[in-house]
Amino acid sequence: MFASWWKSTAVTHGLVALFGMGSWISVNSLWVELPVVVNILPEGWNLPAYLSMLIAFGNLGPIAVTITHHCAPGRLNERLIIYCIQALAVVASIFLALFWSHTVSVAGTERSIFFLLFTFVLSLVCCTSNVTFLPFMFHYPPEYIRTFFIGQGFSALFPCIVALGQGVRKLQCITVNATVQPVYLKENFPAQNFFGFLCIMLTLSLLSFLALSQRQTMTQEDVQAQESVKPAPERKGEESHPLHNESAPVLVELTTMEEQPRTVTFWTQRNIYLLSLLAISNSLTNGVLPSVQSFTCLPYGTMTFHLSVVLGNIANPLACFLAMFFVLRCLSGLGFLSVILYLLLTYFLELTIIKICKNRNGTKAGMLTIHVISWIVFTGIFSYVKVVIGSLLHEAGHAALLWCGISIQAGSLIGVLTMFPLVNVYHVFSQGQDCVDNNNC
């Protein structure tokens, strides 16, 4: 009975989701824990700038994988690479939990070398996952890649929930000498425990991949055993329905072994259009808006910022779950959804520049609700578009999923490099103050 349960489709979906969760949970965890560590490490609030640059340098991993695929096609052991980077992430998270607050004197100045080093390792793993995890999912039917993106949504949601339980940036506004001042409350548990949670999540992702690999091996053995005992006419009849297997999903690579090689090129107008949409949307969502999200919430207060982050991260896996039942194959429809993303982006950027008065066009509660809903809609549409494009590219083959990961990473990198000088060098966006009305009314 256990064997039949272990081979069930539901278990496979669960393992794929946990596997996908490990792709970006490290970087997401580092971002949400920054308000805690900046108060202890010597770099202070310069750490976000360091983190952005370390994530950018983490793109050396996908660059190396892409060059290897180009120069030595078919020679890269994809599964071994995934094992290595996941194990590396687990080890780095253990050392991060133990030594994150240790500093080293460099040229007479205290520096958090250990934190920055382990942050770079985790960033390298996350960036490389986009060009290794996605191509691995080609071995499964298309519905499993949607589950994979649900797992990626969990990689942002779970750290956010834990950070809320930790009480990150929880404050009280008190009046001292007729002046309102913020008083930051102590967290419910230290950063070391939070990084311990990160280590547990990364270990679960690694174990899930080990289980998926074992199940694939078992499936291969089962198929080979069935082929050896069945007569030729019966095997021929089953080959017309290659994905039919009640015990476990059959690998796509096994079901297409006998197919004739296709001569259709990958670089069609359709695929180029899909990759362009994917790169642009990821540039906006992973690069531009994370840099200015806190600024867009200035007219509405800190609580609005937390609601936007939490509810937006909830909308992410829900939108991916919707894609399990409805896949929009119309290219013009995907373009229309992308236009909505651009309009919402314009609205958010307008808030960062002119800081619209919250009482100008409605009540405080009404405008706050509209703002939070806008963030939820933006995150939901982006997540849905990303999953749909990933599903459509899955049908184009293994190389398409590799380019899918490259587009995601390239778009995100362009967005980060564009916003970094605007936010950290030229200071285009003005910072707000807690317990102070930041409206320009």
C-alpha cells in the first residue's frame, strides 16, 4: 500500500513543489531578514546595495552553464549539477546560521566577510537554478512545470510568513516632548533561528530532488521490465499512448525515444515573442519593483508595505495554481496581460516620484485598499504569465526550457542593474520616515 501511495501523482506534485521551492528561497530569505541584520552588521543600511551586487555576480553560474551547453552540447550532467548546487546551498546556510554575525578587520575597518561570502554562494545557487531546475522539468509532463512554479511562489511566501512571526521591523510610535518617535520592538527570535529555518527548507528541497530522482529510476526500470515481458503487438499498442501510466508519470524522454528527430527550428517568431515577454516581465517584477516597493508605500504607511508584500506573495502560488486548470494559449491575450503589468508599473512609479496624497481622491482606507489590491493583481498576473509561458515553452523541447531560465535570469539582471544606480547612487527616490506622514499634501 505504501508503494502505491509513494508512486501516486499527488506525491509527485508535492515533491516537485518542494523542489521548486528551493530555487529562490535563499535570496528571498536574505531580503526579508535584512531589517534585522542591518542593525547588527557594520555595513548597516548599505547591505541592500551589497546584496543587489552579489546577486548580480551570482549570474556567473548561469553564464557558465549556458556556455557549457553551447560549447559541449549534451555533455553537461544536469542532474549532477543540481545535486552539487543544492548541497552547496545547504552547507552555506548552515555556516550562515553559525557565523553570520562574525566580523573581520579589513584595513582597520570591521567587515562582515562571512555574511557576504555565504550570501554570494547562496545567490550563485539561486541564479544557477533557473538554467538547471527548469530544463530538468522537461522530463515530466507539462502540468508538473506549473507545480514547479507554485513551489517557486512558496519560496517567497514561507520566508515572509516566518519573518512576520519573528516581528521584523515591528514598531510603536510614542510621543516624547511633543515629538512622535518610532520605537522598534525586539524580535521574537534572533536571525540565527531564521537562518536555521532557511537551512531546513533547503534540506527539504534537496531531499525532494533525491526522491524525484529515485522515482525516475524506478519508473525507467518498470518500463523496461514491462517492455521485456510483453509481446511485440501489445507494446506497439501501448506506444500510441505513451503518457498512460497509473502508477507514476512516465518520463517524456522515455516516451519519445522512438520518435523521429524533428527538423523544426526553435527560433520561431512565437518562441522569440514568448521569451521577450518573459524577460521583460521578470525585469519589472524581479528587478525594478523590488527596488522601489517600499517607496511606493510611503503615502500609506509601513503596514501597507507589509500587507502588499504578504498578500502579493500569497497571490503568487494561487495564480500558479489557476494555471493548472486554465492555460491561456492566445499570444495576444498574453500581450494584453503584459500591458496591464506596464500600466500598474506606471502607477507604482508615479507614487514613488510624486507621492500621491492618500486623501486626494478618496478616504485613507479606500486608497490603502486600492493600493494593496493593485500589488496583489500585479503579482498574480505576473505569476500567471510566467507559468503559462513556461508551459508553452515546455512543448518546444528541452532547449526551450533552458532559454526560459536564461530569459528569466537575464531580465532580472537587467532590471537590477537599471535600478541600482537610480536608488543607491543618484537617490532618485526619497526615503520616508516611520511614524511620520510622508504625504506631500
